[in-house]
Amino acid sequence: MERASKHIFAALALILAGSFSITTLAFDWSSVGPNANEESQEEDTPPPPQTEDMIHARGLEQLPNDHWQENNPYRGNAKAVAEGARLFSRVGCKDCHGIKAVSGGTTPDLRKLGPDKDALYLERMRNGSSKGMPSFENRVTQEAMWAIRSYIDVRWAQYNDSDVEWAKNEEFEQYRP
Ligand code: HEC
């Protein structure tokens, strides 16, 4: 290679390297950085459209399906608790979490899931867990999810001898083991 073309080559290489580092700097790292999660939580995706083959709750007030409820809208509702008890078996929760939500020890005992744990409940139901909990987001309607939650609420109140008003209903006695 001649001297002059070597110089041109080196100059080109420098320009190229320069533009690379500028592109790297200009890239919006916020979309992949540690804050990305927080942002996507704020713009949470709504529940999937409800289809025929999803498992539905019967006879409960419909919820707006454009957003997820943050807290159980049916807590203490006797119809929801009865539906939840049925669905807890029907959907298969009992196969892993035990009959009447009494855990055999290999999965979390849902009787310990107090009413302040709705966010954890919804998170697990929607996304499952890499430790063996499947996702139910596309299999169970939002109404059915909160009905199951209402049943777990009652089992929590019974297990903890809680005197919360919403759990005082003779109908709930049938759910004790
Ligand atoms: C195939 C087994 C399996 C099935 C079916 C299953 N779960 Fe789970 N579940 C698990 C396991 C394992 C964990 C623990 C996951 C972890 O800690 O990451 C868990 C965790 C949870 C938690 C979080 C509890 C806590 O204290 O951390 C909730 C709530 C829950 N399950 C509810 C349900 C409900 C309601 C159903 C039915 C719709 C259900 N699960 C069906 C295995 C299962």
C-alpha cells in the first residue's frame, strides 16, 4: 500500500470509530436499563379479551375488562366465595396448593395470604413463577381470578381466627376442613 492511501485509510477508520461511539451514546438506554421495569408497570397491559374457552365465574358482577383491579372487588361476597371454592378445584389450584388450601408443604400455604397481599396474588396468577407456578392470564377471566381470591380470603380468615366483618357469614363454615 502506498503511503498516501495508508493515511486515507487511517482517517476513514477514525471517522467510522467516531460515528460508532456517537450512535452508542445516542441510543436510549432507558428502554433496557434497570428503570425499564418500573415504566412498563405504570403502563400495565390490560387483561386479554375474554374468550369462550377461558374458565369463567358464574353469576358475578362483570368487571371492566380494560384494566386489572388492584384489590379484590368481591371480598366477602358469598356468591364469589362459593364460585371461588368451585374454581379452586376446577382450575387445578388444589392439585398443587392442597384441598381447602391446606398446603402439603412443597407449595406456599395460601391460608397465609392476607388481604393485604392482593398485588402478589394477581402477579402470580398473571405471570406464574419460574419455581413451578403456571400462568393463568389467558386461561381464567379476571372475574374468576378474584372469585378464587375471595375463597382464599375466607380460608385466611378462618385459619387465622380473624374477626374481620366481611368473613362473618355462616355460609362460610362449610369451607372449613
Ligand atoms: C403446578 C402447580 C401449581 C398450580 C396448579 C398452582 N400453583 Fe400457585 N404456586 C405454585 C408454586 C410452586 C408456588 C411458589 C412459587 C414461587 O415461590 O416462586 C406458587 C405460588 C402461588 C402464590 C404466591 C404465594 C406466596 O405466598 O408466595 C399464589 C397466590 C398462588 N400460587 C395461587 C395459586 C392459585 C390461586 C392457583 C389456581 C388458580 C395456583 N396457585 C395454581 C404452584 C402451583
